[in-house]
Amino acid sequence: MCSAPSTAFLMKEDFHMQVFNRTTVVTQFILVGFSSLGELQLLLFVIFLLLYLTILVANATIMAVIRFSWTLHTPMYGFLFILSFSESCYTFVIIPQLLVHLLSATKTISFVACATQLFFFLGFACTNCFLIAVMGYDRYVAICYPLRYTLPMSKRLGLGLVSLSGVTGLLIALVATNLICDMPFCGPNRVNQYFCDMAPVIKLACKDTHMKELALFTLSILVIMVPFLLILISYGFIVNTILKIPSAEGKRKAFATCASHLTVVFVHYGCASILYLRPKSKSASDKDQLVAVTYTVVTPLLNPLVCSLRNQEVKTALKRFLGMPVATKVI
């Protein structure tokens, strides 16, 4: 009497497994990042909210100062303007949802929303990697060829580099998102992160992911290591030029100009390398959440607070923008 229902049950399960192999069954994911912290989530909500508001206000201030200060209408500050805008969008993709989930008992996100977040997160992240490399090239031209700076670094070339960074970043994000979301998801739906990122999402797929992980790893190398190596080459020429400056004051000013950008470079590419350029066996660690916080929250603060507001020209323009008195040198 029991054999018939048992056979029917097995046939049903076999049918479900065949369906799982062809399509996505999971309609939503659960983002479990920070969910184990209990009452500390309220404190984290306050901290992340303050950091997010600081990011928005600081980047908006930088963009306004650059836009309305004619002395800052140069390629260098144009790149800073675009980077501030891109990082504001980058944090908008991640932090508002994080704030909602920190106050919510249910931390679910639909499959479509997860794919959308993954696409825009990767798009802006890749764009920022390329923009930081473009800024390194700009510093190379400014320091190594100061008298001819406006010739190689023309407005047309600057717009071309920015456009190329944005388009390339979005295309890479589209390829990566398609590689991940084209896979079947039919079982576990708990993402071990506070947003939809590549490694924790692809880990939930119901088929062998080796080839796609290899493809994503290759893309990560192209996005992270190629721009980073170009920056190192640029700074090799920069250091060689600075060492030839006769005055100690000139050397100090030149190094100070590069120090802020280098801070952003090492933090940005360092965190990205830890997250995306590791062996598979080292991935999905709980420590990833701390690195991801640095990558998605702390790094966007570095551009306005370190790379921009420590710049004397930006500080002077900001004082004029706010109507504050500006000290003038007496000759």
C-alpha cells in the first residue's frame, strides 16, 4: 500500500530536479550579513547612517566646489568630480538597503533586485578602478610634463577617458552579472554578505561553477591588476622626475600632491584584491564582511576627505564657495 505513494513521490522529486537544472527556482535571497550581531545592529544602523550622510555631504560639497570654482576647471579636478559622483552612486546601491535590513527582522531581497544590485555595484566599482588609474596618468603628465600639461591632457582626451571608464565598467558588470544570474538557483538562498556580491551568490548555484568562477576571476584580474600596474608604472616615472627636482621644497610639494592619490590607490585596490583575487578555498569567510565594509563604505570617504579636502587649491576654493576669508600671500 505504501509503494505507490513512495514511487509517486520519487517521480515528483525527479521532475523537480530536472526543472532545477533548467531554470531558477529561488525567487528571493536572504542577506545574512550582520544578522548574528543581535542588538548591535541598532548601533551599526546609527554608525552606517552617519557614515553614509558624511559620504553624500562630502562628495556633494566637492562636486559643487569644483563646478562653481573656475580655478578648478582643469582635467585633474574634472576627474575628481566624476569620481565623487560615481562613488555617491556606488554607495547608493549598497548602503540604503543595508540600513533597512539592519532595522528589519526579514532581510530578504528578490532575485531580480539582487541581480540589479549586483550589476550596478560591479559597474560603479569597475568604473572607479579605471577612474583612479586615469587620475594616476593625469598626475604623471602634470608632474613629468608640467609645461605641456594641457596638450596631452586636453578636455577631449579627458572626456574620452572618463567615457571609456564608464562604458567599460558597465560592460564588464553586464558580462559578470549574466555569468552569475544565468545559473540555476534551486536550493540554499542565504547569502553570506550584507549585499549581493559575486562570490557569496555564485556559491548558491545548483551546478558546477568552476568554469564561470574562472571567467569571473579573469575579469577581476583585468579590472584590478591591469589598472594597478599602470598606476605603478606612472608613479615610477613620477618618482624619477621628482628626485631630479633641485629644491627640497619642490620635492615636498610634488610628493604631497601624490600622497593623497596613493592612499586611495592602496586602500581601494588592496581591499578589492583581498575580496576578488583569492583562491576559492579562502573565500566566503566572515572576515569578508569587514573587508567589504572598508571597500564599500570607508573607501568612498577617502576621495572627499583625503584626496580632495587635503588639497590646498580645493580648500581655498571651498572657503571662497562658503564666503569665508581667504589668506593671500604678501610679496
